[in-house]
Amino acid sequence: MSASAALDEFVCFAMYTASHATTQAYREVLKPWKLTYPQYLAMVVLETGERTVSGLGDELGLDSGTLSPLLRRLEERGLVTRRRDAADERVVRVALTAAGREAHAEVVAAAGCLVPAFVDSGRSLGELLEQLAAITANMRALAAGLRTAA
């Protein structure tokens, strides 16, 4: 059996290659806006409303060392604003600007071309999302258990 045939039997490898291919496809869609995939995801979350930087990091699963430069670049391009909270200066709030909302709308419309690749898997988008969420939760729980056992 070849190494690639052996890899084809690993669910983790199938998920890794699917994730990698998805990120590459998004990279192509996002090129005209000069956005990275994590920047796009931040904009998707911020479209629903202002967040604290720490709250945004929690939602995206990004630490501050990754998130701060990402937000700085979006701010330099006029797509987001960051401001200190009036009640607690340790807290930084971030929101999309009008230009950011406009770019978000354009990017989401362009990314619509990727939806068929997800639904052509034989499952509805909802079913696929539920299964992936369950896998994510299960893997996080297992990883947490392994950390405490070590």
C-alpha cells in the first residue's frame, strides 16, 4: 500500500486537506480586496456588531498576538476602528467602518461562489455544519482531557 493510499484512510488527513483546499479557494476569492482569510472572518463577526478585542479573539479562536496585528492592518486600511472603552481603558472595542461594511458585503457576495463545493458533498449545509461542530467539540474535549491527564 502506498503512503498516499494509507493517508486516504485517515479522517484527520481528509479534514486537513479539505481545510487547506478551502483556505486556498478563499484566498483566491479574497485577492481583489487584499484580505487574508482570518481578516475576512474577523469582518464577518464584526458585521453583526461591535466587539471587544478579547471577545473577538474568543469567537475566532485567535490569541491577541495574532489578532492585534490583523486588526491593526484592517484599521490602517480604514475597514475597522479600534477605541478604548470609556468605562475601562484596558478594554479595546473594535467595529467595522462604513468602508468595512461595504467591503464585507462585496466579499460575502463573491464568496457565494464557494457554497456549491460545500453542498455538493451530498449533505445539506446545515447537516454539514452540525457534523463539523460536533467533531470540533469532541476534539476539543478530548484534547482538554489529554492535557489534564498529562
